[in-house]
Amino acid sequence: MTPLARNIRVATIFEQGGTIRPVWFEWNRQRYQVRQTTYRWSEASGKATILHFAVSDDANLFELAYNTLDHTWSLSS
């Protein structure tokens, strides 16, 4: 899937035990507060693992993706 936006800004909490939780993200100069993470999954992409997060701001659903190799975020849908 081709990302809508690469290298978006994402505020993230890295919790004990390795859990990653996106808190908000900025896309097109607008900030979206993550109110709920509805689903998470991962996939291999070469040497990288891509962590996917289906998140909601209470009005919209988004898919954020975190590349564990180069530590970048993208907006997938």
C-alpha cells in the first residue's frame, strides 16, 4: 500500500514491555488526537518490521505505520 504521507510528525509513548502508543499526529498542518487504537499488526519489509496502527480521532479512521528500521512514521490510509 502506498502511503498518503511519509515522515509525518507523531507523538508516541514507548511503554515498558515494548508497547508503542501513538498519542497524536500532524498531517497537512493539522493535528489529530488519537482517541482510540482499534487494531495493531506488523509485517516484515526487507530488514524492517512495519508496525501498523488503526487509530481514530472519534470522527475519522486512520492507519499509521511505524518503520522500526529507520524510525519513521507514515500515514497509510
